[in-house]
Amino acid sequence: MPIALPAPRYIAGAFPLSIALSFCVATLLTTPLSAHAQPAAPVYRVATLGADPTLVWDVFQRRLKELGYVEGGNLALERRWSGGYEDRLPRLLTELLHTKPDVLVSSSMVPPTPGIDASRCVPILTIAVSEPYGSTCRAYPVARMTQSASAREVSAIHLKLARNLLPSASRFAVLTDSDRPFLADYVKGLETAAAATGATVRVLDVSSDQDIGNLAAAITREAPDLLIVGPSFLRRPDARRQIVSFATARGIPSIGSYIADGVVIAADYDWTALARRAADFVDQLLKGAKPVDLSTGAPTRFEVIVDGRVAKILGLTIPESVLSQADRVLN
């Protein structure tokens, strides 16, 4: 007579041997051999540090896509924005470096940041930054691959636009920060160029935020024909706007680098071209190029923006000599 065998007892979480073997065979039969032969495609990590998420960074990302880097695919982007406040940069830079990027791209100055792990070198690409400094390690210094134009070149452009806007002007005031070598050269360039035309330049040096309160009195006392805001002047964008607004309210037009400051004319680097060039450099770095091997150079073109709305407030008619140089006119 047949012997009744006890029903098999299953241990929780375990498969019977026959089922386990079947599962293994099925897995082997359904798993393509190519999955074991081909390594996963690399994902490149790029960090960006800037003032605001402007069109410049959109152009930068579009160019990366043209080069074959797609966010969410083979590209991971980490972004941080300072809002133009330099005191936020060390913290943001530290956060980005903790993400272990392959390349860090910055349109802001790269401050010396304590506590960074210098054992891992990260190439840092600066876009049109006049005074980049600091590095994640000595072996990999900051790569000034899209170098700034010379200070004298920037001052020459600003003074030319000032003279075209107000041909009869003879007294200029320039806001600057003596703590910055680039601005010192910028001011010297203004003074030299102005002296050749018989004009004078009054330097209003603001090397700390505590001095800002004295600017209103200085501008009122000097009564310049035109106010020039030096590039990279002041650590706080709201302070620049406040000073320009004060001058405008007293009928004194201003020119500078940033149209958002409320100036009549802004002349700055062609950031769109620089963004595309920066993406090209990133592509080369990700493919193994070293910063020292990449071709560098200064910007060759500036963008000129005229704010017709501010001109109307001042009762100014923008001369054709200025309009012919403008890339954009805001009305």
C-alpha cells in the first residue's frame, strides 16, 4: 500500500528547490548576453554657479545638447544661484563641490573656500570673470578659458558711449571699488581717455557697504554730467540700483555693465557667445582634455543695450551714434 508522505513545509521567505532552479534557468534564458558584455553608459556631472538662471544658461545647456549631452540621460546638472550677492558664493560653491562634479562652470568669481577636500581636483571654468581666484587643489588651478577683456578695453567702450550720449559732457563720476585690481585698471583707463578729450573723471571709491550712505552726498556735491558704474562694482546689486536711481532722480544719466541697474546704456560681454564657447570647453574637458591644453582668449564682442524708458524719464534723446551701436533698444 502507498506510503503517505507529509506535505512539504516551507520556510518563510524560501523557495522550494525545484522552483528556485526553474527561476534561475528562466532568468538565464531571458537575460541577453549583451547586457553583461556592455558597460553602462557614463553619466557626466556638471555643476553651474551664477547670479541668476538667465538666458545665458539656457544657451549653455542647449549647446551641450547639440554636443550630445542630455540632462536626465548622460548628463546630470547641479545648479546654484547667488542672486548677485557675493557673500553667498562660498556656501554655494561648497554645496556644488560636495556633489562631486566632473566640471564646475561659473559666471561669478570663485572665492577661496575653506574646508574643501583638496584631494579631489575639479576643473573650474570661469566665464568672463575679471578676477577668478581660488581652486579646489594646487594641481588644478582655475581655468580662465573664457577670459575677461582687459580693463582698459572695457573702460574705452564705456567712455565712448558716454561721449556719444552727451557730446558736451566734461565732468564724469565713476563708482569703483579700490579693493579690486581689475577696477583700478578700469578707472585708470577712464582717466587717461577722458584727459585726452579735456574731460575730468571724479572717482567715487566705495570699498565697503558702510560707505554707500555717503554716495548720495558725493554725487550731489560733484554734480557730474554723467555717472559711470564700474563693472563688478559693489557686492550687492540692490545697492547699485539704489545709487543709479538716486542719480536718475536728479537728472544725471548713468551707463554701466548691467541694464537691470537702471542705466541708460549698458555695455557688457556678449554672454550668448560666451555660453556656447563654455559648453564647447566642457565637452573637451569631459573627453579628457586638460585645462592647460585648451585654447583661451578674451571676448571679442560686446553687447550694447539702450533703455529708452530711462532716457524718457531724463528727457534725453538717444543720438543715432548710440543707436547704431545698440544690439537692443528697450522702449
